[in-house]
Amino acid sequence: MIFVTGPLFAGKREYIRRTLGLSQEEFTRKAVWDVQELAAEVPDLSILAEKLSQKEIVVATETGGGVVPVDPRERAAREAAGRLACLLARRADAVVRVYCGLPQVLKGELPC
Amino acid sequence: MFTLVIGGAASGKSEYAEARALSLPGKRVYLATMRPSDGECLARIEKHRLRRADRDFETVEQYIDLDSAPIPAGANILLECVGNLLANEVYEPNGGGSDAVLHGINTLLSWCRHLTVVTNEVCSGGADYDESTLFYLRELARVNRALAAQADSVVEVVCGLPHFWKGAP
């Protein structure tokens, strides 16, 4: 599994789709994205991470920067999103961070 | 040569970009995009102006429509910053939105010798914003991605230190 992360609107999906030479349809089949939004809704993050890791590509937006939210639910959601990203990165064969559309491989190698 | 310098608030990106522009040949032009709308803006502009005082930059203020900026051909331009320029192009009545920002920068590229562009990292704090803020973030991110794709070098400045995402020091 390849885990792709980076700031909001950084071009994460477009980068990995193009790099792996996937059509939009292939990408939709092989990838799952915005997984940071799923983290808040589950009781066990490791089960979610395991399930997501069945996909070839998992994409998450970084949400841990900036001020800690005042709202307890938003705070918990952000915490869960960060923890999920760590679990996914641990399971991933390759981790790439995309910034302004440009890649930095943090773990492993991209198959291309 | 086209260098894109990006960083968060008070990351040292302006100082880095100025040093970069100073190391390059050509008539130096500081292209300022912040419209002085209140005391805080004026204080910030004054701070940057003082830092450039002995550095031989000609300052040109252009708040929208870079296409019409009076820039001599072959200049060594330091543009600061895309965040303000985009806000002006998006929110002012005569503004042309993000397309005008990209078009204007490409116009500069067509006649300058060197262009160093300072932009802002604003997308690292999650997505819990109202729709109008998200619109601005989306547009700034789009401009940043397009500029990063075109630039010879993309430098993120962290604590005053450069990290090259593209190109080399």
C-alpha cells in the first residue's frame, strides 16, 4: 500500500494518479482518499487502518497543523486523524508527502 | 530563473527571498502587493522597507493586474507576496481572480531576467473553515501548485532555513 499525505489542496491525488499512470477510473478503484474524515467515527483506529490498507493507495489530508481546536469534538477528530495517519504510514510500503504538487518520499520507494 | 519561496507566517521566507534576489544579477525591483489598508499593514510595510533600505531595490507597488506593472525589461524581480495579491484579485471589484495572478506572473516571466516569488503556506491547519475561507485556500493552493510546477526552484523556508522541494541551492 502507498500512503499519500500532505496539506489541504496540495494536489495529492493528482500527483499519485499521474505518477502511477492511472486513469481516473483505475484510481477510483484502487484508491481511497480523505480518510482523515473517517477517523473520528470509529471506535478502533487499528481496525480501520487494517481495512484501509487493503487498498493500493490511501490518501489523507494533514490536519494537525495550526491551533488546537477549542471544540472538543473537533479536537478529538483531529487527534484521531493524526493517529490514523501514523498507523497507515506504519503499514505502508511507501509513504509520500505532496506539497504544492511536489513529492517527498518519506518511506520506501514509489513503484515507477 | 524562477524561484518560488514558500513558508508559514514569520518563517523567515522574506529574508531568505531577499538574500536570494540579492545574489542574482540584474536591476533589482521589489514588487510589493500589500495594499496599505490599516496601521498594522503600514507597520509591516515599513519593517520590510527598512530592511531593504540599503539593498538597492527599486520598489514598485502593484496591488492587482501585474500585467500593467511598470517593470524594466531584464529586471531581477522579487515579488511579495502571492497571498496578498490573490486576496486583492479575488476581493477587489476590479480584480481578476486567481487566473489574473497566474497570467500576471507569466507576463513578468516573459520579460524579466530573474523572478523570485514569495508565497504563503496556509493549508496545514485542517479544513474546519467556512466556505468563503475554503474558497480562498483552494485558490491560493491552485496558484501555488501551478507556480511550483513552472518554477526552476521551489524552496520551503522553515525557521529561516531553506528546504528545497525542487531545484538546488
